[in-house]
Amino acid sequence: MSKVYEALQHAYADRHEVIQAIPIERPRSQPVVISTLRPLKMEREMVQLQQRLAGLLPDPQHSIIQFISCRNQEGVSTIAQEFARVLAEKQGKKVLLVDGDSEKMTQHHSFCIPPKMSLQQIMSNGGNLDQAITPVIHSRLFLAQLSGDKSETVQHEVVASKRDLWVHIRKQFDMIVIDSAPIDTSDEGLELCAVVDGVVMVVEAEKTRSHVISNLKERIIHNGGKLLGAVFNKQHHYIPEWLYKRI
């Protein structure tokens, strides 16, 4: 079982401007597939993460947080889903979980929910947000996909330029959690950094090299992102966990 034992190693004092907007008043569609949610595995760790992030965000009540990694298989999708589910199921928040990896669509596959129109299409061509957002039944969690295919991802600069739409989406939810593709497979997540309120790096402990992590950090900042910190995932303990926590 993957667990998070250490969170948010770095904090930055800069703050992103929060743009005020009137929420879009449109009814949302009914769930298309009934999804049976799996038990949470990292509730305690995600609550701790949420508490640390709250002090770093300009508006903890309406925020957009992006999770990103250097390479594949570092656990970004798992962390993003657990974080979103804890907020929705345990804290009663209305949460939008965005599939940011168009190649895998991990979140939609996990909930057995087919993707609808992408947010990218809404940004490029206009339309109703209801066409892109799907509620997960019996929860306050909603799903959306960032982009639908490669023809959309090649135009990923649209995501950053349509800041006004992200403002509207923000006001519909207490939290928006973006599960981004690793940068070794796509630059789309880096283009999104400037739009979100904060970026969290997910790092596979004892495996991802320090210079690779530093490179990701620099690229996030270079693209206008606010780096909130790093979560070390899949950490191994060579002494009993109860003793480790006392050290």
C-alpha cells in the first residue's frame, strides 16, 4: 500500500491573485454510470496534507491545486484521487477532479465513468460546463477531462490563456484537483502551472534523483507556477512505523 509519510518540504511566500467572478448558474447532468467507491487508503495523510496546503493558498475555500511528477509511476493519480475524495467524502466539500493525462484518463477509468466533452473543447469552442463535468453518484465529487485527444493537446496553450473560464469553474467548487501528466511524457501540465493557485510535486522516495526533482521545480517556477511543496510517496521504512514516528 502506498502511503505518504512526509509532505510539503518547501513553502513559498508569494501568492497568486484570486480573480472574482459570478458563478455559472446551470443545472448539472445526472451521473451516467453508478460507481462503487473503494475504501480510502490514506485518509490521515491527506488530511494532514490539506491542513498544510490551507495555510499556503490565497483562498482555501475556492482553490485550484495541481499535482505533477517528473516521470510516470510516481503515484500522482493515486495521491490526487485520495486527496480529492477525502475533501469530498470526509469534509463535505464540493470537489472537481480533473484528468490531466489525456493518454491514460486514469480517474475516469478508476470510477468507470466515460469522459464527456473536454474542458479544452469548452475553452476553445464555447459551450455549457455541464457538457464537460460528470458527478460521481452518492458523493460530492465530480470528474472532468482536461483534453480529449492529441489534436487538442497540441494546442495546450489555450488552457493558460482562457483564465476567465478557470475563474468561473473555480466558483462552482470548493476545490479543483488536477491530476497532471508527468513531464517526461507531456508539457501540458507545465503550461497549466500559471493558471492554478498552487502546484504540488509528487516524488517517489528513494528512487527519483535530486537533480531531476530540481529540474521540475525550476520548470514549474519558470512557467509561472507557485510551488507549494513536495509529497514523498512510496517511502520505505526499515524500522517499525510506530518507532519511526517517534524519531
